[in-house]
Amino acid sequence: MAPQYLTKSREHLYAGQVRQLYAALPISLFAIAVNSIVVVAVLWSILPAAMLLGWLSTIMILTAWRVGIYVRFKRNVPDVGAMRPWARRFLAGSTLSGVLWGAGAYMLFPAGDLVYQLFVIFVIAGMAAGAVTTLSSMWTAAIAFLIPMMVPLIVRLIGLELSIALPMAGMTCFFLIMVSIAALRYRNAIADALAMREARDEAEALIEFQSHFDALTGLPNRGQLLERLEQDSARCTRNQSRGAILSIGLDRFKSISDSLGHSAGDAFLQEIAARLKRHIRLEDTVSRIAGDQFAVLITDLDRQSAAAAREARTVALNLQTLLAAPYETHGIALHVTASIGITLYPTRADDMAQLLQQAELALSRAKEQGRNSIEFYLPTMQDVMLSKLQLENDLRDALVRAELHLVFQPQVDIHGRTVGAEALLRWKHPVRGAISPAEFIPIAEETGLILDIGDWVLQRACEMLCKWQPSDHEQRARLSVNVSPKQFAQASFVEHIQALLQEYGVVPNRLELEITEGMLLGNVEETAEKMQALSSMGIKFAIDDFGTGYSSLRYLKQLPLDTLKIDQSFVRNVHRAKNSAEITRSIIAVAHHLGLDVIAEGVETLEEAQFLRDHECMIYQGYYYSIPIAEDDFLGRMQAEYTQKL
């Protein structure tokens, strides 16, 4: 079976050929009428009038019928798929016309008058040449006319009792063959021209479509959305009504796409688009802006801002419920949530792009608040975004200007001895002072700056370990370094770690890399391969903030892990919070079952520390034991403990 696009192209080509036939039909019918009248007039004196008039009348009746078909065709040009009946009608008319002219060539051929014989032959040859020019867009139509017209003439010539009868019949046969070949060549040339025009039209249509619609989902794109927004904003201004733009972002879509592949991600986006399109009203517009971001334009809301906002929020909640329903792909049920930013219009801002940007700013705020959130645009969001951009620019220069530095938070055992530390990144801004990692790390992740920053952190950590190695006591302590998913995903990550260890002469088992549970949800095989390679060198691994993600016990068994770190959200008030206590006990039990160390983060009170000791968590990190301290202070602490032991 031919591909759909090829079948469609053939149908369009066939339709073009039929249109060409009907376009040339008036000239053909005019030539038939004129030539038939001339033939009758010339032969009137030598042939019976009844024969001539009968033949002419039949020709004219057929011509009138074909004129009627032509008029019906031109009044209502059929669609591409309805061309075949009209082609059959045309073919029937051509065949009958050829039969009548063949009958005329046979019956009206003067037996004993060479001059009139040459006249009839000349007329038939002229009709054949005309058929090549008017019927060649469809070769079957040309042949259906030529053969019935010329074969009777050939037969008539063979029957003449003349010495040149057979050569004349042979030359006529040769002429028939040549005009048939010429008709075929003309057909091919016309078909090529039609195919080129069809390809050009399709290319222009595709360009036109892609300028207004998204190629993957078929939804209006950003430009088309802005056009409709401008139209509806003007209408709302006239009618004193309101509308809303909902900017929709899919939470964790990248994890789905990375795990299942881009083709599955594309199919997932198409299903999202189909759901949104089915759900919205005809007068509303759903658009795909970019990637996993969609927008919905809602019209005809209440003229009062508060009521319009409530209506828009109701629509947003319905869309969240709609998108939260599971998706089935590759035999896997996928679940996704949506964050939505909303802005109302019309406003004082006449720039439609600015209105859409407001909805996108609200979406960014919704994502910052957590998954499955809804936020309305507020003017202060613009200031926050500008501040974020400024912070991004400053962060790009922070490494060059030596504004970043590491501090170290000790990790202590049940006896209060320091058994390790976590390297924590800090930024001292020249104007704003100390900036929290919670503020600048997400920007670094988003912009890709985390790669350069992460490399710098690893290099500084190795420098620290190089200074830290002299004593036996310190040899047992580890330094933990957080690794970004983007950093770990680099193809050269393993080689880079190996090069750093060799450059600084670091004992590999002194370095512990902290990864997040989210990294285990991506390409598990690739992650496991890198971890195995690093583990074979002696590098240790810890899962940071364990219990906040979605990692499976199966992954924990397969991967070369050494430590689980209990997230501080579970440790905080663990002695009083029943749920946190249960989760903490479960994590400790899992770690012991798998033979892993377990570290509790964020220990700030004696009660929390006592609870953890009672449940056999043996290593702690938090303000109760020590705040993050500078490198010299940490090395001094280690030296003091070693001296005290002696």
C-alpha cells in the first residue's frame, strides 16, 4: 500500500490532469464544430446530402452534450476525491467523438477522387495533431480519440485499388504511432509540471501552516495566539468584558521524556494537546507555546475583575484535574501535574506579548511554589524577574571575581568525633552580601552555570582533601560533595573525576559524591554504569535528602551506594511528629538492611539527637553539633580532636 502522503499526491496529480482536460475542452469542441462544418461544405457536391447531414447532426448533438458537461463542471468544480466520475464522462465524450470522426473518415472518403481523398486525410491529420495538444494531459483520453478516428481511415486506404494505397496506409499507421508517442511525451511533461506546481503549493501551504500552527500538535503557535489575543482584547474593550490567559507548564515532563525517549515525549505532548482541545469551548483558544508549555485563551468572562478571576481560577482547576488523569504509553501509566499562571485582560498594557509574558511570569512563580500550583500575575513579579536576571548576570562573574567559597559542616558520630564533612557552597556578593544557595543554585541549574560552578567545587574539594591527608585519624574521614544532575550527566564526568584525583593525589575513598533521588529516575543504566566506574576507583556515594523523592528499593540494591542521608524535613521535631518519626525509623531500617551508613541532616536540638541515637542512627550533621565553618577552622577542629586523642 502506498504511503498516505504519496496516495494524496497521486490524487492531486490526477485531479490536475482532469482540470487540464476540461480547461482545453472549449477549444477542442470549437475545432470539432468548425472542422465538421467545413468537411460537409467541401463534400456537399460529391456525396449524398442525407449522409452528410446525418453525420453532421450526430457530431453536433455529441458536441452539445459535451458542452453541457463542461458547463456543469465549471459551475461547481468538484473536490480532488470526486474527479474520477468527471474523468469517465470526459473519456466517454472523447471516445464517441473519435468514433464519429472515424466513421466520417470511412464513409465520407471519396472513392474515385484523389483531391477530395487528400482533403479528408488532411482534416483527419489536423484533428489528430489537435488531439495531441488538447488531450495529452491524460494519455488515455488522447488514445481514446486517436485510435477510433484513424483506424477506419487506415482500413479505407488499404481497400483502395491504387498502387500507393498500401504505402499511404502504412504512413498513416506510422503517423498514428508518432502522434501517440508525442501525446505520451506531452502527458509526461504536463504531469511533471503539475507535480512541480503541486509540490510548490504544498511547500507554500506548509510554510503558511507552520507560521501559525505548531507542527507537532497542530495547535496555534505563539504568533497565532498573540493575534487572537489582540482581537479578543479589542473586543473585550468594546464590550466592557474580560478575558484571561492561562500559561500552563507540565511538571516533571523532562523526566518522562528522558526516561522513555523523545518519541514517547512527543506522543505525550500530543495527548496533552488533544485533551486540552477537547475540553475548552469553541470560542476559546488553546496553543502550544514551546516545549512542555501550553496556553489557553479564555473569553467572555465577567466584567468585574474579582468575578473574572474566580472564573479563570475555576477553569484552571478543571484543567489541572483534566491533565492529572493517567496517560497510558508503552504499557506504562504516566501521571503529570500542571502549574498554571494567570493574567486577566484588557489592561493598560496594550502590548500582547507583554500580556503573555505576565502569564508566563505567574507560571514561573507557580512552579517556584511547588508542583500543581496556580498563581495570578502581580506587578511585583516583574521586579522579581528583573532581579533574577541581574542575579544571573552577577553569578556569571562570581567565579572570575572569586566571590564563591566553600564552608564545611562537620559530620559527627555517636561519640561526638568528627568522621567527615559536607562541602557547602556560599556566595558573598559585593553589594548584597551573603546570598543563600537556595536563591542562586536554582538559577545556576536553569542556566547551565552549574557545570562550571560544579567543576570548581570539585577542584576545591580535592585541594581540601590534599591538605587534610597527613594524619591517620583524618585518613578515615570523608568529604561529601553535592553533584548536580546536569554535571553527572556529562559524558566526560568519570574521566574528569579521575583526572582530579590524580592531579591532587587524593585517596579516592576520602571523596563522597552526593546525588539526589531524582537522578535515579532518568537513564538508570547510564547512571549505574558511571557509578560503578567511579566506585571501582574507590569513590563513595551518598543519596542526599533521602525520602523526598521516588527512588525504588530495587535501585538501591543495584547501585554502589554507601550512605543514605535523612532529609532535614523529617529530622525537624522528629521526637514529636509521628509521621516524621515513622519515616525516619523506616529509612534507618532500610539503611541497616542494605548495610549502608545513615546520616541525619539538620539536627538542631538535643531531643532530636537523642531520638536518632535511640533508633540507631549513628552519624549526625546539623547546628546542634556545628554550624558550617571555614576551611581553616575545620582543619583546626580536626587537629584538636587528633591532639586530644593522643
